[in-house]
Amino acid sequence: MTDHYEDDDEAKKDRVLKNSQVLGFIARFWMRRPWLFWPAVILMLVAIGFDLALPWAAGRLVDAVATTPREPPEAWAAWATFVGVYLAFSLIRNAAFRFWNPMAAHNMKAMTDEAFRRVQAFSADWHADTFAGATVRKLSRAMWGYDSVSDAVVLWLGPALLVLVGLSVSMIFRWPGVGLFALATVALYIASNLWLTVKYVRPANLKSVALDSRIGGALADSITSNPTVKAFGAEPREEARIAEVTELWRSRTVITWNRFLDVWLIQNMILVVLQAGLSGLLVRLWALGQASAGDVAFAITSFLLMSGYLRNMGENIRMMQKGLDDAEDVAAYARMAPQVPDRPDAAHFRGQRGEIVFDKVTFRYKSAETPLYEDFSLAIAPGERVALVGATGAGKSTFVKLVQRLYDLERGRILIDGQDIAHVAQGSLRRAIAVVPQDPALFHRTIAENIAYARPDATREEVELAARRARAHDFITRLPKGYATLVGERGVKLSGGERQRVAIARAFLADAPILVLDEATSSLDVETERQVQAAMEELMAGRTTIVIAHRLSTIRGADRILVFENGRIVEEGRHADLVRKGGAYARLHAVTEGMI
């Protein structure tokens, strides 16, 4: 069996971004709120200044208490300076976070909102090729990736670098050998950390991240298909399938974590060298009479400060890299153009007649070698009821998708009420087309919200009227919470017929000039079908109606039946005329014994 999740890995290989590109993507969010970003940075720099002063304050205190004869006032003054320096550092750094935190929350929200908007704008093909669960994991992970990278770069790595270089340079002026040793050790630590993280840890981490997305896709695929799983008693099979994916994640993640441990060990060995070198060099200078006890205390305090920053730097470099990997997918989305974009000058669709014209349309699916439609032309008059019939793959569903502009054409144009749909805003176009699919998917929201999705500003009375016209009101009022009943994910708490009637009620409420019915009564029992057919007659009145037909009962009254074969119309006419003709339609009618 082919593992379809490999597609995700291949796609990731094609769009791996450089760290600098992802970091640039994140930095652009910082610049959106300079009134929060710059105060945070300035306060952080002031706090760093006090942090740099801490070893000198500690050395002064030790010198003051080590002098003879004792001078308590000087010692207490040195003590006050030592305490004051750390207090100022703590208060100012805390103040910096007061600006940083609201900026981070705003930016994390904006990143998620914009990524979701971007994903929604991608084509039907993109969504068909991408696991929804994996996409959800990528969007949610990117938000925290931003947080990790921002904190690492601005709050930790930047200040750490300033403190480490500042202390090393200050030592160079007083003890050149000690300062150069400290600077060389810091440079070795940072360089090795960066190299090991990028070259040794990151490849393993990218695989872990991809497998994390794969787990999300696999879980969503199984959970949303739970009714099918239960129908076939396939729970053990699905558990084994998920276990296979999680086992692969486990094995890859252990490798990643162990590589982090390897880097951590190397870093700590470098810190041991720094500790031994700094303290040893100052003890030697003390033994030679070239350094005081306060200078030794300075060296110890400097090591504690530097080791803390270096340790944080190592952890934050790894955190930054993980954050960059987590945000990489959303950064890539931001660079991807929508596959079916609105034109910059796209006008709002305006039309109430519902005239549809295909003018020499050529269209092929991206995976097809030859066009499905080639120089295809057709006109549907305003208010006409047209049924589309034919074998699977003949082009019926594609016809409707092209009317909705879910795909762009290779050549030709489609006009609705005289407007080229390639030149109008897609959202306004689709609001003029009410679609009742064969298997309607509802939101995990209330029944009232699902019906009102067609018109969010509808009143409760309008929602109930639409439900009555769809013959849904009676079953809704029998539910414990009535219109406030949650329908479950994709409407699983309702029967097929109930979901269908909610979708029909939604179409009533939309009041669009064009109506698309994809065998909209297929899930209804005979009695309810008669009622809904009567309601749909009312709904179709005055509207252009396209029926993708599988059942004879839905197309007997059509003004025109179009018989599709391989993207071409091979016959058209009314039901009785086509049956008498004895052609393709009559053969379909005979084979299905009245079911088309």
C-alpha cells in the first residue's frame, strides 16, 4: 500500500527555505509594531549595561571587605552598589517584557490569521492534495515557532552576545591575556554551537517536524472517517496504522533529542575550559601580585555570568532553530501565490439574471495529459433548468466547478450575466451561486448557524422560514435543543436526510440567482422526497438551475438535459424526446432502469 504521506515530505523538500528567509519573515512582524518593539529593545540594552556592571560591583565589594584596616562605610557603599546594580537589571528587564509580551501576542495572532487566510485562498486542487490535519498542525506550530525565534533572537541571543563580548573586551583592557582567552573561548562556543545545530541537529529536526505533521494528518484522516472505520470493524487496523506513523516519529525524534544531548555535552566541555582558564589565569596573576582578591572575585562572577549566558545561548540557538523549522511551512505559504488568484482590478460580481455562457473553453486538470474540455461552448438562458448526465468522469462536476471558478481556464472564457468570471472577485461570484451537494458537510456548530451560513445577517424568523420550506423545521424542533443543537463534526449527529434538508434550507436562505443541485434528494426517503421536491420547485422558480443528475426523478421536469461524454455534449433535449431518440441518453436510461 502506498503511503500518501510521502507527498508531504516531497513537497517539503521542494520548498525548504533558508534560515535567513524564515527569520526575515518573522522580523517583518516585529516591524509592524515599532511602538512596542523599540521600547522593549532599548530597555533590554539598558538592562544589559547593568548586567555588565555586576562583576565589577562584585569585585569592588570583595576588595572593600578584604582591606585592612576595615572600612565599614566603604564596604556598605560597595554592597549597596552591588545590590542596586542587580535590582536595576531586574526591574528594567521586567519593564522590557511589558512591551514585548503584548507585541508577541498581537503578532502570533496576526501570523495565524494571515496563514489561515492564505491557506483558504489556495485552490481546490491544493486542498485535495493536502491533509487537513497536517495543515492544522503546521499553522498552530508556526505561531509558537514565532514565539521561540523572537524570544531567542531579541531577548536572549542579542543580549547574550553583547554581554559576552562586552566582558571580554573589558578584560582585554585590564588583562590582555585573560580577555583574549575569554573572547576566543566565547567565539569557539558560539561557532561550534551554530555549526553543530545547523549541520548536525537541524537535518534530524526537520524530519521530526515533518513526522509531527504526518501524525496530525493521520489522526485527522482516521478520526473524521470514524463512521467508516466502525462500519468495517477496522479499529485494530487503524490503530496499527497510527502506531506505524507514531513509531516512525518516535525513532526519528529520539535521534533528534540525542543529537541535542551530544551538542549539550560539547558545550559543557567548552564551559569547563572557560571556567578553568578564567579562574586559573586570575589566580596566577594574584600569586604574582598583579591581581587583588576582588579581581579573582571579578573572574569568578564573570564566569558565572558568562556561563549562564553561554548556556542560555546554546539552548536558545537550538530553540531558535526549532522555531525556524516550525515556522518554515507558514513562511513558505506566504511566498506561494494563490493558484486561482483574483485580479488586482477584480470587480464585485453583479448579476441577478443567471445567464451562463461557455465561450470556446479549453480546460485540463494539472495531472491530465489532454484537456477535458476543448473549445467547449454552451449557453444557458436565465431561469433555465438544465440537467447534466453522463458516466463518471464525463465532465459534469467539472462544469459546475468551472462555473464557480474553482479552477482557471487554459483558453476561452465563462460569462455570467455578461461578466467574465475571471475578472470578478471570487467571493462575490460564489455568493451568487447556491450549491446543494450530494453529501453536504456541515460545520460543528448549531443547526441555526449552519443554515444561516448562507446569510449570516439573517434573522431567526428567516432561518426558520428557510427550514420550513426545506421541510426541516419539524425534525429540528423535535431535537432536545432545537435550532441550538450542535450537529457534530461534518454533521455526524444528523442522518443523511437531515443533513440534506439543512443544506437545502441553507440554499433557500442564500436566495442566489443560480442554483446547483448535485442530486440533492438522494438521501431522502420517498415521502420526504416528495415534500422536498415540491419545496425545490418553489426554490427553482425564477432561478437558473443546474442539476447534476443521478436519479430520473430529479430531471423529468428539466427544460434541457445535456448528455456528457469525455467533456463533450453528445445529446441535448427534454427527457421524453431523448428517450424516443434512442441514443446515449436512452441507453443510460435503460441500463439504470430509471436511475440516472
